[in-house]
Amino acid sequence: MVISLKDVAKRAGVSVKTVSNVVNGYRHVTPATRQRVQQVIDELGYRPNLTARHLRKGRTGIIALALPELGNPYFAELANAVINYAAGLDYIVLLDPTNGRRDQEILFAQGFRARLIDGLILSPIELENEDLLARGHDAPLVLLGEREYEAPHDHIAIDNVAAARTATQHLLDLGRERVAFIGARQGRSRQPAHLRLRGWREVMSETAAGGGDDLVATTDGYGREDGAQGMARLLDSGAAPDAVFCYNDVVAIGAMRTLAERGLRVPEDVAVVGFDNIEDGRYCSATLTTIAPHKQAIAEAAVDALLSRLDGAEEEKEAAPRHVRPGFALIRRESTLGRP
Amino acid sequence: MVISLKDVAKRAGVSVKTVSNVVNGYRHVTPATRQRVQQVIDELGYRPNLTARHLRKGRTGIIALALPELGNPYFAELANAVINYAAGLDYIVLLDPTNGRRDQEILFAQGFRARLIDGLILSPIELENEDLLARGHDAPLVLLGEREYEAPHDHIAIDNVAAARTATQHLLDLGRERVAFIGARQGRSRQPAHLRLRGWREVMSETAAGGGDDLVATTDGYGREDGAQGMARLLDSGAAPDAVFCYNDVVAIGAMRTLAERGLRVPEDVAVVGFDNIEDGRYCSATLTTIAPHKQAIAEAAVDALLSRLDGAEEEKEAAPRHVRPGFALIRRESTLGRP
DNA sequence: CTGAAAGCGCTTACAG
DNA sequence: CTGAAAGCGCTTACAG
């Protein structure tokens, strides 16, 4: 049988209001009353019904985090950070994999799970600007990852172009000349992949090798296998890269696997830089140099932005959309060992 | 402004019951009425308030999945499988990292988030039998991973001893003689790590090397760094292993990193077997041989078990606790290349 | 096939 | 400091 506030109140000989006060730790309850009520609560094993509280308060304390997938350690690590940080602020996180599919992203963007979640952090892949505009203005939405949307939402993203430039320049500074890029998905042009490609192109176009497509391997996805195949195509094409900047670390890990299979050494024959700084990168046969977005800062900025819309002062809630740019760092490891 | 059923009913000129019927797709509504109501719903942008539904139905359609952490790809992959499988059955999954801490595990086991979740799948690390018994019988609980609990709960776990025997025997079949084990945590004796150690010991004790502690590196945790350090200690101790069976794949990846740093080749100098079959294992410099628990089967068995307690026929709900043992397979890759 | 009404278990003005 | 009562927005017997 389920125990309600009323049961506790009856047994303790007080009103439900008083029990509620005790449960919620409000002052203005005499110690004697508090103790008596608490004892009955323990005796009966009463637990507040969260769904009733949610209905009454119009809030659930639940926020959703919609990410492409957990199979990519970057997202898994980010999810971990968001969940733990939010928990410290008494918010529960509902994790929803979108599988990078537009229909799923639209679902979330447009107010799926109405009133079950107070707000949403969404890391879109395929979502378009128009999908966002069609949104039946519901719970606050924070966008994660650099996309160029015009919709009025808070946005958390590092500067992908600058990061890509940093990575590419690092490879050039090593004395490499034919620096390739793996990972620009075909199609939509506003995705982070294209921003990273743009950064690469900006730097490479000023070199002898140029920023042409011969040194670019476009992939369909962003997984290990995509990296392995992209590297293989690059090698087969005769592009003869002596370095490669990969869209992310798992793509880089896939690429390094292909290099190993072809008997090429990292970094002697081909230097490699990834992106994300996932833990695996520190345990590869050649540990992986990478761009490290400040993951914790991203997680905190996203949650803070959302909660300021939820719990902030009125002027904070109504403030213009903010664009937060957490920092990044180049972390140098064995895969780019060399002179500088 | 928030639109309620009542608003829709008023505007459509019907009762709330009828709107509810339309929203929930019940038959017994004339097509004309249905259409009219649907139109008003679209016009007003009405979305059912899930929290009200939850309170009324006494059910939320949410189940919790409490795992140690998402940083280990095995758990991330498993979480993905559970979330997707549950979604197909119209259940939402709330993911809760316990960080492998007993206090957190107790929290969940004992009915945290009462009535917000319909049931719980818990993968315990430190939880003790007594913690489970103290449980104020709340939502159904399914245990994941092989622990020897006496409490009456459904339990999903592969046969760890058999799997460990398979892995160890595989290394012996290769002609290796000094097969080490990395990963048995000190302390509690009922954890999977000890079952895997037991499997290793059973097989090794019949060999010349024996199943003694000289070939065992105990670790505090189950991460990459634990594997790296465990391998280093094994090497420094003079145990001179020519093969190693690791508690899991990330431990194995850490161990392989140490081997590379010491200039030892895999598998020529030291053959390696992991456990979990995480995707990373297919992209190591020597791809990793591993025990592959049937992850999808585990996810499905866990969800099915829980839902049968929730939605099953009466005799199913009351059935004695079930112990489901999904299968496993040895997946052979480069890290144990060799004769057989 | 549709309506009027009760009630899920809380919290919160409103009184006292 | 405490109580009696309304109401959050649904669903569901109960009537008709």
C-alpha cells in the first residue's frame, strides 16, 4: 500500500500542511512537532510522490540532454559531466540519443515530453534552422556545438575554425607539408565538420600543398570505421599525406588503425591530430595529439545557461540569446612527436 | 500560456473526455468529432501534460538505469542498447551514474525517486546483500552483472567463471605458459572481478605456472590507468608473463599501452585477452581478443524482466526471481594471433 | 458515442 | 506556528 501525506498527517495528529512543511524542511515548525512527524514518516516509510509534486509545482526538476549517441566517448564523457554537474544543482538529467537523425532532433526541439522536462540541451547534427523556428515555444532550449542557427537560443560552442587552424598549423610547424583532413561530411554546410574543414583550408591554402580537395577525405559518419576508410581512400588516391588532421578522436583512431595495417608509422611517416581529447587517446600505441575542448566548462555553461532561464531573475530569463565560447587547448602527444 | 484539455474541449465544443479519447487514440469517437478535435489541438498547439497523466495513472513509463559510469565504453554501449530497446516499448530511461559508490547504489536500491520511476535496473559494484534486504519494497528492481545476492530480485548476468576459463584456456592453447591476470579488486569477494579471477585460477592451477598470486595484479579500479599500472607491476615483479587475461577491455588497453612503452610486442612477447568487446578493441594497434558478452541480449533481458513485473500478467508479476544468463563468445583478434 | 464529476497526492495562498 | 480547502491537468468509472 502506498503511503500519502494524508496518512502521515492522520497518524501524527497534524494537518497535511505541517507534514509537508517537515518533508520540505521549512522552518516555522516546532521541534516537538517536527520530531513527531519525522518519526511517523520513518515508521510508515513514507516517500513523497514526485509526480504529484511535479504537477502541483508545474516543474519537474528534470532537464533533457539530447545527444547523437553514447557510442562516441566524447558524448559519453560530456553526458557524464552534465549529469554530475546538474545533480549538484538538484536537477535530474534525462539522456536521449537522437542517433543524429533529423526527425529525432526535430521531435526534441519541438517540445517532445512536454512538461515532463523543464528544459532541453540539444546537440544537433542534422537539424535545420527552419525546424527551430517552427518550435511551439515551449521549455527553454540550449544548443550545443557550433552550428550557425538564426533561431534565438542560447548556444554553447568552442571556436571550431580557430581550433582547426591551431591543429593544422601545429602539423605544419612540425615540418609536414602535405597535411590532409578526414571527416567532412557531405551535404549540409553548417555543421562543425565544415567549420573544422574551413579552418584547415584557411591554413593550408597558404602553403605549397594548397587547401584543395585532393587532401580531403569526406566521410559519411564520424565513427572509427569512417576514419579507417577515409585514411585508406587518402592513401589509395596517391595524395601521399605526411600528416592528417581528423574531425575527431575516434576518426583519428580509425585512421591510425589503417596506417598500422599499411605498415606506416605514426608519427614518423604520418603525424596525426584528433579532436575531443577522449580518454582513449592517451592509450593508443602512439598516444594521440588532440584538440581538447574544455568539456567540463561546456557542460557547466550549458546547464548554467538553461538554469538561468529556468530559475534566474526575470531580466536573466528574458535576456537576449547568449553565445558562450568555452576554450580549447592543443594537447601534444606522441602522434605528433618531432622537432618544435 | 499553457493549453489544457479543458481549453481544447471548450473550443471544440465537446467534453474533456472526448478530447482525452482523441489524444489517446481510443476508438468510439466519430470521425467527424475526432477531426474537429484534432484541428483544435493543432490550432492551439496543445500538448498533453505528462506529469498530470503520471499522477493520475500512477505510472510514469520511466525506468531508471543505474550504472557505475559512462566513461567505460562498455556501460555507454549497454546504456545505448537499453535506451533504444526501451524506447521501442514506449519506456523512457533515466540514466543514473552511481560512480560505483555504495552510498549512491543504496540510494537507488532503496527507492530513490519514488513514483517518478516505475522500476529500476541496477548494476552494482559495492552494494551489499544487507542493503538490498533493507529495501522498503518499492518499484521492481532488476540486478545487472554477476553478484551473489540472496535478495529476491531478477538477475541478468553472463557466467563470469566460465567466460574467464574460456579466455585463460585460449591463452594456454596458444602455447603460453605464464598467463597473468589483471584486475581483481581487493576487498569484497562477490564481485564479478573475483569470479573472473576464480575462473583464471581454476584453469591455471592445473598448469606448471600454477594459479598463485605472483601472476595476479590486483587493481583498485577498472579503468585504463589501472590496467597500465597493473601491467607495470607485473613486469617489475619479475613474474615474466607471456600472456595476460584482463578484467575488461579498458584494463587491457591500459596494459597494452604499458607493454608498448616497455618495448614488448603484442602478441609476440605477451598475448592479451580482454573482456566486454567494446568497439575500441577493434582499433588498437594490435586489435584486441576479447570475451564478448551478448550486450543486446543483456539489455533486452533486463528490460523484459522489468517490464514483465510491471505490465505482465498477474502470475508473471508474482513469479519467483529469475536468473537470466545471456551467452558470451570469445572473439579472436590480433592480440592472440598464433598457432591454434 | 459523449458528458459531468471524482480523485491521483501534492503545495500554497488564505485564515486564524 | 498550524489547519481547511482549492487546484495543478489529467483519466476513468459511472451514467446516459
